[in-house]
Amino acid sequence: MAGTAAIIGLAPASALAVEEQPEPKEVYQVRLVVDVPIIALGLASGVLRNTLSSHFVHRTCPCDPSGINWLDRSTVGNHSAAAATASDITAWLSLGLPPLLDFFAVGASRAFVEDITVMSETVMVALLIQQVVNMGVQRPRPRTYAGDPKFVNANEGYLSFYGGHVAIGVASLAAASYTLRLRYGERIWPWLVTIAIGGSLAVERVASGHHFPSDALVGLGAGLLIGIAVPWLHAGRPGLHLAVVPGPGDGGLAIAGAF
């Protein structure tokens, strides 16, 4: 034991110390006083969907498919239960995998809290906007046009535009892709994955008869736009400084910026 103690005593302190890992790079600036209410509002819109639809949805079918554009009209007969199940699985994986992989990458750190806040807010903003558009447009689904009683007699049968699975799934993946770009400089493969999975979601939702191709395409575009915009607004840009200043002469107020 004495010999062991002597050896330890002679060993360099740096060899015995546990090497400290650097903190993961923080790429977002969050303000919980603002972000949490937005997340809660989006979540509430999803939870209250059934209640709201019973008050606002006007069931108008049986409907004549002849009034639909030629591209969408060709999908009225789609009715694939396998595609519907696949779309549910794909959507849940799109929502669940990004935060899980992010946790493995950065651990229980401040960076992870910021990442998960931005990702959650992105999804909830996408959900909130989709609910508003669904209720405002009230487009019957393809299976509603086809006369499926489960859709004709249900409020959900009239909320086709635009595709929520596609928009929300793509928004989640786009936010993750933007995060990878900021932290690791990845600019190509994450976006290819986002487009590939988003395209798969679009095809699955159309094949299931839940959405028209135009619903899925708009959902894809909306998901990409929101999935980029929300993280961009939270990204730290230390070189950008904006301030409200008096305008020239009696011109009131103006915004001044420095880069």
C-alpha cells in the first residue's frame, strides 16, 4: 500500500484529473417568457381541435368531384389503410427522433434546453397555423368526396387543406436541419433527409385518401417555411444590432441597424 501511495504521489496531477468536456455550442437565444406561451398556445389549438371543429365546421357533402382540379380529382378514390398507418408512424418519428438525437449529441446541457425549446416552438407554431387554415378553408377530404360515411358524417372529413402530418413533420425536421447547420456546419445531407421524409409523408397521406396532392404540397411548403423561420429568429447573430431611434427632422421613429 505504501508503494502504491508513493507511485500515486509521484504521478502528475494532470494524469489523475478527469478531463473536463467542453460545453456544447449554444446556437439559439431563447426567452422563456415569450416562447413558453407560444408553445402553450399551439398545444392548446391541437387539444381543442375536436371541440372547435364541432362549433365551426359546416358539413356540405355529398359533394360532386367534377368541380375539383384534374390533379386532385384523380385521387378521390384513394383508400389505403396501410398508407394511413405508415403516415402516422413517419410523422411520430419526425417529431420524436430529432430531440432524442439532439440529447445524445449535446447531453443534459443548456444547449439542449435551448434546442428543445426552439424545436417545440417550431412544431407548435406549425400546428397553430395549420389549425387556423383548416378551420378557415374547410375543404372536404378525398374520402369525403368519395362518399365514405366515416368522413362525410365527421367534422374531420372537412379539414383537408392543408396537410397537417406533412407540415408538422417537415417543420420538425427542418428545425433539426437548421440546428445541425448552426452547430456543425452541415448544409446538405440534413435537408436531403428532410425533403425525402417530407415527400414520403406527402405520398402516404395522399395514398391514404386523407389529403389531395395540393394539400400535401402546401403542407410541405408551409413546414419548410416555418421550420426555417422559427429557428432563424432564435439564432444568435452577434453582429446584428437593431434599435428604434428618432427619425430625421420630424419624421417620428426609425429603425437603425449595425452589422
